[in-house]
Amino acid sequence: MQEEIIISGRNIPHIDPHLEIWHWPISVYLFLGGLAAGILFFSAFYTLWGKEEERPTAVKKAVIIAPIALVLGLFFLFIDLKHKTYFWRLYTVIRLESPMSWGAWTLMFITPLSFVWAALWIKEWFPDWDWKYTWLKNLEAWIFKHRKWVAALLVYFAVILGIYTGILLSAFNARPLWNTALLGPLFLVSGLSTGAATIMWMSTNKEEQAVFRRIDLILIGIEIFFIVHLFMGFLAGPEVQVEAASLFLGGQFTTAFWVLVVGMGLIVPALLEILEMFGYSIHRAIPAILILIGGLIFRMIMVDAGQITRYLY
């Protein structure tokens, strides 16, 4: 047992003895942002490849979730803000060195784009849909004609959004658990995995299901690789990062992380998808739901644990 004696006159609520500023709404916001980024990435990617008919769920149907997820995520972000009436100030300046500025402007572009993209395929959900005004019909026809340009923008912004959800945390140098360059790629891969799992779950096309099952297996493998190397980096780092890793290696987050995130959210779904590839009858909803739940718990743990870690030396 290590005893620490802190001599300080400070007693600031939510800061001493450790930070307690970001709560569950931020975790949900990060999860929904990653999910939307994953869905939009695959939809735009297969559009650029001209695979709209071969991947109908990925390109046309699952995209309806993206704008809903983004709006809900922004709602959770808004309710967590301390000074809600001043959020607009983020859009009065661009600070290239600030992840929050990158995130704010990325969301400003990708959110309306996601609505436009979902509207382009709205007849997949509502076959009798007809735009009331002629100018809307003309606009839809023009966007559809130039959809590959829109798809290219979506790929770009989806990747930035997916990475941003991790970089938002890693930019906090005072939090040893977050202070790693692996967090951005890890959150991006996790978001792509949740997007792939959602598409696999929604698809009724056997060939499309098989493709996204393979994609998801690759993403799960990459995610486990990043997690292992994340802790390898911590254990090879300074004392504060070793202590941060100890929260997951015998500390208070050990069971939740390794059982719920790695076990239930990654390894079990991967095994189920492998069994399904070998002909076993397993409903695609089971691994998909486990991946989605694991992705949400992962973000909750990382947000909570990161605020506990601190520099004392």
C-alpha cells in the first residue's frame, strides 16, 4: 500500500481530491459521435466505390441513424455545459491548436451534411415520399448527380469526427490516462466498429452481412491491438502513467474494463462472428448489441478514470 500525504490549503469542489467535471452526458456524446462517424464513413466510402446497389443498407438505409445520433449527441453535450448561453462563442474564432475548436467546426459541417445525405436516400424508408416544393426536388436531383463530391466530404469529416472524440481527451496533458497519442486512433476504430456492427445488424442482405462481419472482425482486432499497446506504453512510461494503468490492472476499473469492454464488447462478439462465418446460426443482433454496449461502456470508463488520474510529482 502506497501512502501519499498532500499538504494543501485547497478544497475546490469537483477538483479536489480529483476532477469531477465531465459526467455521463459527455460519454454518451462521444459514443454517439463515433457511431455517426462510423455509419457516415461506410456510406460515403461505398458510394465513392459505386457500390450503392451491392451495399444498400450501408449506403442508403443506416444513414438515417447518423443525423439522429449527432443531434442527440449535441443535446447531451449542451446539457453538460456550464454556461449554455455562450456556446455560440466557439463559432466566433478558429483555433487550430484547440481540439474543441476542431470539434465544434467539424460538427458544424458534418451535422447538416448528414441531414442532406439521409434526405438523399429517404425513399428507402418511405417509398411514397415526395418533396412538396419544386425547388427541393431540383436540389435533390442536383445533389444526387454530384453525390460523390458530397461523399468525399463526408469521408473527410467522418474521419476527423471519429478521431476528434479521442483527441478531445488526449489534449488534456494534466490527465495521465488521456495523455497518449493512441487515444484518437483508438476512438476512431471503436466508432467504425460500432458503425459496422449497426449496419450488419440492420442489413437483410446475406452478402452485405458477411462483408461487414469481416470488416468488424478486422476492426475488433485493431482495437484490441491498440488497447494492448496503450497499456504497454503506460507501463513503460513515468510513474503517473504506471499509476493510471494500475486503475485497470488490479484497480477499481479492472473488472468493468476487462470483462464488460474487452470481454463482452470485443472478444465475445468476435467469437460469435467467427462462429457465424463457419455456418453456426447466431442472430446478427447479438454481437452487434454487445459491440454497441461495449463501445458506450468503454467511453464511460475512459472519461471517469481519466479524471481520477493526476500529476502529484
